[in-house]
Amino acid sequence: MKIGFAGLGAMGGPMAGHLLDAGHTLYVLTRRRESANAAIAKGAIWAETPKNLAANSELVFTVLPGPPEVEAIMAGEDGLRAGFKTGTAYIDCSTNSPALVRELSTDLARTGVSMLDAPVSGGPKGAASRKLAIWVSGEQATYDACKATLDLLGDQVRYLGASGNASVAKLVHNCANYGIQMVLAEAFTMGVKAGVDPVALFGAIRQGSLGRQRAVDRMTDQFLPHEFDNPAFALELAHKDVTLATALGREIGVPMRFANMTLAEMTEALNKGWGKRDSRAAMLIQEERAGLDIRVPRNVLQDILKNEPL
């Protein structure tokens, strides 16, 4: 199959590689051409413009930072919209605005293009190993036709119904995830300042019912060892996701008190110039507020993680 793939960053690059490994002809485009070098070395074709990418493809993927980038790649005489052929399927794997997804899906349908929104979860490691959750919504027939291709990218592909539903699910997931991080930072700093050694405290909370939550073990990725400069997911992108979630709450009239508090913490971290650091850097706001500098060596944390929580 001839597939177009726009966005070859930390997530998109490995995903494009899986499509090439499966023998598909891949046309690629990304903001920095050097990011496409690995795909081109494996046989991908540089598309030059979004229009050319769409015109040469039966199926088009975008993996972009968010709504502004999706709107930009669609627009203009060299945009995707100008190159799409009738019968093309378009899959957007960006974390996007549900309102934009639904508007774009309706607009493209008038030209015979069927759009699926298919945001992913699992980070760059998951993209590389194909251990990705992929939530998909849009026309059932298009999903059925594309399912085998989506299975090349992730091991947990789930159909969620009408257009935009998958984007809503992704915002719920990410908003809850970052809210939990902020609560963990607050509670953990309280425990350390109350006199409990951070290594002992971490080991203890892992052994309780909270230890069954993956967010607890993820404290060992950046927060506890204080390693934020090799991001799994950048703070600026996480801030964008929570911004989209709170905006959705306003659109549909749902109070989002805790989400807005989380967004305020992340905004404060962003204003410190930490946008390119890992998203968990926002947890440092609470640490600074408590007057603490909690650092646990990674080898100590690995010893704790060898023991399964109860």
C-alpha cells in the first residue's frame, strides 16, 4: 500500500519505521528533514509538500504536536486537503481538539476522504516496541479497512465509535495522569518533610493499594532521581494536552476544578523555562514550595522496583 506519513518525531519516527518494515511504500514529510533520515535510509520517499504526500497515498497518517499543526498542514494550495484523492483514508494520531477533529472529519467527508482520529499512548519506547494503546474513532467501515495497518503500530487498538470520541478519551487519560502526578508530588513532599526517608517512603507506598497504580512507579523515571532533561514527553506538550482538556470542559459545561489546578501548576513550571524538560518537571514546583530537594540514586530505586507491590 502507498502510505503518506507526516510527523517523524519521537513517536512518528518509530511508527513510520514499522510501516516500512511491513513492506509498505511510504511517502514522508516532517518539519526537520534530518528527522526523516532513518526512514529515507529504509526506503521512504521524501514528499516535498503535504499536497504531494496526499496525492501519492491511499492512506495518510499525521503524528503532530496538536491542533495548530494539524490545521497548518491541511491548509493552502500545498496542503494535505489540496492533495487528497477521493477514497483516501486519513488517520490523525495527534492529541487533538475533539471539536477540530469533528469539524475536519465532516469537511473531508464532502470530498470523499474518510478521517479517523487515532491518538496513541505509550511514549517513544512504546512507539519503538509497538506497545502502544491506539484509540480510534470515525466511520466503522474505515476503521475495519485500516485495522490491520493500525495493528502494525500498536498492540492495543480500540474502536470508540463516532468521530472525536478517541480524542476525548486521550484528553481524559492525559488530564487524569497529570493530575495524579501533582497529587503524588504534594503528598510525597509532605511525607518527606514530616521526617520519613524518601527511599523508605517510596518503598512503603508501593506496598499499599496505591502501589498498583503505574503512576507510582513512574516517580522513579524522573522525579525521584531528579533527571528531567532527557524527556519521555515534554512539559510543553503535556501542558497543551491539559489545556485542551480544560477547554473541552468549558465547551460542554463541566466544572474542571482539579484539572485547572493541575494546569496552573504546569503553567508555573512552563513559565520557569522548563517546557523542553520532561513533563514530570512540574512536580518540582511542589518540591520547591515545600523547601525540599529530594534525590534518590537510580540504583537504589531499581532495588525497590525488584519487589512487586502487594
